Amino acid sequence: MDKTKKETRKLTKFEIIKKVHEITGLSYKETGSVINNMIEVIKDSLKEDYVIELRGFGTFKVAERAARIAYKPKGRERLEIPEKRVPVFKAVKSLKDKVNKNKK
């Protein structure tokens, strides 16, 4: 069975800034400032337990992961993994549909 790995395409923050700059006509500096400030607002809001809803895109929130026991595969050593909080993103249906549009 041949499992060819699909090439992963990346879009960096700078490339996002460039695309937004081209759409809005704002300078690179202004566009970068807007993008960076938006990211900071999202991070700070998640830290304060806000749920961030971006209509037509999705929702960011913080999920609580319970403490658990895991085992190292080699030697079967027992590890206690503490509870933690992790950021979670859930896409809206229209975004999921758009992503899967070309796969049908």
C-alpha cells in the first residue's frame, strides 16, 4: 500500500499581513500592527477565560484537560500528567464546508 504524504502548505504571519495589505491598501506597518494587536487581544482574552466568537469563522475558547496517567512505550514507566488548560478552536459549518468543497 503506497501512502504518499501530502505536501503541507504554510501561510506565515508575514504572508497574511501581505495579503491583508493588498486587500485593504493599508501600509505594511499598519496592517502588521492590526494583525499583531488582534492576536494579542485573542491571547489576553483567552487568558481571562473569555470565549471569542468570530462570526463566519469560528470560536476560540479554553478547555480544561483532566489529570491522567500515561505510560512511556519503552519500559512502561508510569507518568502522571497534570491537569492543564489548552486553547481550542472550533470552526463554523460554513468554514468547514469551504475547506471541504474541493475534496468532493
